[in-house]
Amino acid sequence: MQDDSDKCKTRRLLNGVATLHTVADVLTRFLDVVIIMNIYISIKYLVQDRVRFWGRVLKSVPASRLTAILPISRVEAVGFELKPSGNGHSLTDKLTARYSLVKMPQVNMNQDNFPSTPGKVKMERSNYFGRVVNRWHGSSSARLFGFSVGLFMLTAFVFLMRLNTAGDWSLTDNFVAPVQAKWGDLVWQRKVRQSCQTKREDGLVVLVTGAAGFVGTHVSLALKKRGDGLVGLDNFNNYYDPSLKRSRQELLEKQGIFVIEGDINDAALLKKLFELIPFTHVMHLAAQAGVRYALENPGSYVHSNIAGLVTLLESCVKANPQPAIVWASSSSVYGLNTHVPFSESDRTDQPASLYAATKKAGEEFAHTYNHIHGLSITGLRFFTVYGPWGRPDMAYFSFTRDILRGKPITIYQGANKIDLARDFTYIDDIVKGCVAALDTAEKSTGSGGKKRGKAQFRIYNLGNTSPVTVPNLVSILEKHLKTKAKKDLVKMPRNGDVPFTHANVTLARRELGYEPTTDLTTGLKKFVKWYQNYYGVSGSRRTM
């Protein structure tokens, strides 16, 4: 109950912050309009006030002197006013029109102001400036000008306050998070450029899609750490808890990595990015993941894994220079293949799930764009990646959560009660393979819209080469968590899962220098340590 109370207080506080930012935004826009109107009115009244003032000064000058300095045809006796002889009504006409002097009714005037010597005017300097100051402070234009200055200072204060905060705030069902600047504006462009600045000679400039995802976060951190420039792109969908993605985003931004909230299907956004930054590489990790979820939402896989990939490839084709592309395929493409271990040359035309089918289709699209447009493309087939900041839908993650909560876990078995096995690959090993693929990628050959030669096309397995059964995985977790799991053994349903995976990484070892070094026991120990630190020993996310 206390935790719920704290969450409510935190939520109310953040809701208040969000409301304040919204009010500040509206106030800033309103003040901008008011200031522009007041500045215009102030200038208008200032000019009119000066015209009236100089008219009064001219009244104090002898007629003989006026005939020498003004283009007038006649001068009447003392007492006259200035009127434009032209028909114009604009401010410019009033200032430039030809003036004539017409007689006015006589008024009481101080004759001392008109000396007997023609052409000389007797004026008290101190009295003159005193009258000017008094007229200025008392004039309506002065008041308007002062009001405009006050509004300007208030607007500047609000604007600076907004710049010094983390940004606007957006409220989701379970999380209140900062919203990025609207893409395309000046603040957004500045953040993109700053994030893409390299800190080493010949550093890469990389667009990382899916940057707030599991693999995307780790790859982005590795690139930034060695001095490459990059910017991330992620749509922060709700396939799993978005708060975990926001936490990854916060981790990245602390390292100076700007993550744009946007979709890879947004061609206008991609066009703007490629116009703004001459990317040397694209690390394409955005995708709809998961085998079983395809039974619930098959359209999301087509949208992200096929349409999204094609949209990105089209943007790369039109970019000048064209970037080299490294993208995440999947070990799922091997489908019903029974040749063990899985090699890049094995059959991949028998996918067992919709997810696998979209990844296989992606490989075919990639080959087509490589052949026609000269894009340099490298596909990486990941084998069951795990580790800190991982995906909650993965078995090792959900097992950890349920074991800590005392809930039973479901362990699937294959035909004849054979245990399922996976080639679990630790995230650090995957990152090394991704970075090596970027470093060895050759330039695309179709920059400028004309293919000038055959472009590089590669596909590699990235795995651990040591499959482990799911019951063994659970035993290792029990050891690290110091808690016994409640197990339910269930026959594997027809949901697209395959009974085993096993990677042959000979090609990646030879051409990328890829060498996995983390065994499952060591990797799960690191994951459990992160999990308990992030969620707490009970498995419930702690509030700040």
C-alpha cells in the first residue's frame, strides 16, 4: 500500500510538471504575438511623437529663417502650423511631403523666443531637454515601449526555463517521460548534429534504428565509447513495457546520444535525417520481435520488418553519399532446417513462423537493393541474445521475474518430451560482431543515383556455438537467484517455435574476427545482478 501511495504522489508530481510545461508553451506563444504587436505600435507612436515634436520646434523658428531652409512659397506672420501638401496618408508620405505654411489664429506667445536678429533662436538648453524628457515619460509611446520590454523579458525567462529542463513531458499509462523536440525544428537539428559529432579520427557516423531496444542500446553505447558519432531512432512501441525503453533512452542520453522518437516507415523523417547528416553507416536494428506474438498481431511484423525495411532502404538509395548498411536478421530464418550446426549456406526457405518469414523476406529485399542500387549490405543472424537491459518477453527474463515472485514457470518440451535447446549468446559478444561488421563494411557504389560497380553483400551467423537446454537454463537461474523454481512442463504448442538452434560461426570468425567468450553461467550472473539492481530483489520496479 505504501508503494502505491508513493507511486501516486510521484505521478501527481510529474503530472504537475507536465501541466506547467504545457502552460509555459502556450504562454510563450501568446507573448510572442503580443510583443510583435506592441513593438509595431510603439514604433508607430514614437515616429508620430517625433513628428509632432519637431513641428513644435519649427514654430519657434523665425519666418525669415524658415524661408532659407524650407522649400515653401510663402510665409505668414507669427503663428502657423505645418500641413502636408501631398495627398498621401502613409507614414512615409507624412515625413517626405512638401510642406506649406498657413496662417493660424494669434495666441499668446513669449516674445522673448523671437529675437530681433533674424535667423537666430534663443533657446534654453536645460529647459529644452527637460521638456523632451517630460514629454517622453508622459507619452503613450513610452508606456507602450516599456510594456513591450517587460513582455520580452518575461518571454525570455520562460524560454530559458524550458531550455534548462529535460524537455516537455508526456504521460503514458505507466510512465511519465520526457518528449523529444519536434523533429525538423532548430533545437532538434542541433541535437542531431551534436550527437553525430565524432571524437576520433576517421570515426563512423551511424544512424542506429531501434536504438532504445535491447541490442540497439548496447551497440550505441559501444560506438559512442570509442568515439563514433551516432543518432538513434525508435518508435517506443508498447510490445513490452515502454518504461524499460525510456530507461534505456535515459542511459543513452547521459552519454550524449540523442534518440529520436519516430518510425522507420516515416519517409519524410528519414529524408530529413539524411539531408542533415552524411551518414557513413546505418545500423538497422528496429524490428517487431518475438515468435509467438505474431499469432496475435501479424500486421505489426509486416509493418516493421518488411515495409519499414523497404522504406529505410529507399531512403538509403536516395542519400548522397549512400551509407553502408548492417542490419539484424535472425537465426529463425533456418526454420525447419535439421542440418546442425546452422551454416549460412543452409536452406532458409522453410520458415516455421511469421516472424521468421518476414526476416527471410528482408534478406531477399536486401539482396535486391544491393543488386539494383549498389547498396553495401551486411545481414547478421542473431542467435537468442540475452543479458542486462534485455527484453521482458524472452524466457530467461520472464523466468527470473516469476521465480522471484514465487510464480510457476512454464517449460516447453518437444516431441517425445525432448528438452528444447537454444544457442544463448551474451549481448557483449553480439555487440562485438555488430561493430566488426560496421568496421569491415565497404562503401556503397550507387551514390548519386548511378551504380558504379558491384557492391558488397554479406550474411553472418552471430551465436555462441554451445546450445543449452531450457531446464539447464532454469537450474543456472535458481543458483544465481538462490530460489527454487516452480516448474510446469508443457508440450510445445504449434506457435512457430523450433526445438533447437545451433550456430556455426566459422565465416564470422574468419572475416569479422568474431569470437564469443561468455558462457551462459557467467552471462546469467551478470543479468541477474542487473535485474535485481533495476527491479529490486522482489522483482518489482522501484520508484524514485
